[in-house]
Amino acid sequence: MRRKPHPIVRIALLVTGVLLFCVVAPLISPLPGPGGTLVAALGIVLILRNSRWARHRFVRWKARWPRVGAFIDRILIRASAKRRRQRAKELAAN
């Protein structure tokens, strides 16, 4: 299980994620290559890991679009997604 970071570290990571997503990604996106997409994804990961509000919104969004939510869970390497995939495999084997 992951340790909870200190609140100041968590806020710093959240601010970094917002800056990456809202400022850096749009500046990098005109350059050739997938740089803007990767920076935006990193920003979203930091936001989701450090903001309770963003996680709640993400859960509601995942319920509405489950296929996209499952893909993002794989990218985030979420333990809950691993458990759900394992349960699905066990149910399919039975």
C-alpha cells in the first residue's frame, strides 16, 4: 500500500499537475511529436493522484464511459483496476 505524502508535498504535486496540464501541454503541443499528449497525461495523473475532488469526478465520468475509464485505469496502474481485471478473469474461467 502506498504511503500518504505530506500535505505540502501533495499540494505541490497537485499544483505541478495543473501547471503541466493547463500551461505546459498547450505550449508543447504545436511541436512535432507526441510531447503535448504525454505532458498532459502526466499532468492528469498527478491531479488524479492528489485531488479528492478530481477523483470523484473521474469516478462519475468512468461510470458514464466505462471503456475509456478502464483504459485510463491501466495507464494509472490503479490497484482497483487490477483487482477488477483479476475478478473478471476468475469469473470467466468458471
